[in-house]
Amino acid sequence: MSQIQPELLLQAYAVGVFPMAEGRDDPRTFFVDPDRRGIIPLDGFHVSRSLRKTVRQRRFQVTCDRDFASTLAGCAESTEQRPDTWINREIFSLFVALHERGHAHSIEVRHNGILVGGLYGVRIGGAFFGESMFSRETDASKVALVHLVARLRAGGFLLLDSQFITGHLQRFGAVEIPREEYRSRLQQAIATPAQFLPAEGDWPAVESLLQASIQTS
């Protein structure tokens, strides 16, 4: 039985810490509060020319909150490129519970009806905490991220937390900021009302994001 309750998990996010495990088979869950935090500026999100073309081709079918558990399972699975993940059973159960309470969302990417990528995260006010993503086909997770950012921009969100920085996320404009600056931005975002768009109909927001990316690239 989980020792961490969903309400406690939300409180942790609200003060700037998040859960992790050493591996998916490790039963221990701990909280992390890094000195420097990764964020993806919503007003500086970069979409490459090739990715813009892929998104506009719409060869992937993108949905929201249609299959949260399967998306979470995809993020937790082992691959050749990622032999282990930090999503253990407790974390898996906690995020399913947050989703059932309306605090966690998933973006699913399908090709010919088969789930090939996606991402999930937590929202509080105008802050979205991106947790993990996965891809079984080229560009699937990138397309999911584009749709997520489009939703957040359209819904009035102020903060997209990526926790840590990777070379992959830097291509989208991700940066690191000191802990104290992050906490200041976090409190402002949490206090800001925001709307996560309804499950269907985010294409106008995606087009707006792609156009903005062209103008700033």
C-alpha cells in the first residue's frame, strides 16, 4: 500500500519538489529538490522546420486524456535506449490517482490507431509539471510536446517545468534556472487561474504555436 497520498504529492509539487525512484523495480520513493531546475519557456518554445512539417502533415492522431494509464505505462517501460526508468509501482499508482482527481493529464500519439508515443504531467493552477515522455516511432514524443505546449499557451499557463535539462529538451528552448528563481515563478504560476483545454479540438492552438515559432526562429 502506498505510503504517500495524492494530496501530499500535490503539496510537494506546490513547494517545488517531485517524486522519483532509483528504478522501476525499487519500491522506495523519495522527493527531489534540485539546486537548478529545468523549465521550457512557453513564450520561447522552438519548433524546428522539419518538426513543423511533421506536425502539419497530421500523420499521427493526437488525443488528450484518452488513455492515461497506457501512456504512463509507455513512459515506465524499458527500452534499449532507456534500460530503466524511475517510475515504480507506487509512483504509477499515485499518478493514476491524480489523473482520476483531474490533476494529471496525458497527451497520446497514435499511428494507425496504435499508441506510439506520448507524455504526461501534473497541473496546479497555471503551472504544469512535465513528468515523462516516450516514443515508439520517430517524432512521436516531439509531436506530443508540441500539442502540450499549444494547450498550455492557449489555456493561460505560465510555467512548464521539465525538472531536468537534456540535449533533447534544449532543442525546444529548455533552460536551467536557480532553485529560488524557480520557486518564485512557481508561486506566481500556481496563483494564476488557467484552463487545460477540453480533450478535443486543440488544432487551432497548435497552428497558432507553429506560426509563432516561425516568427521567432
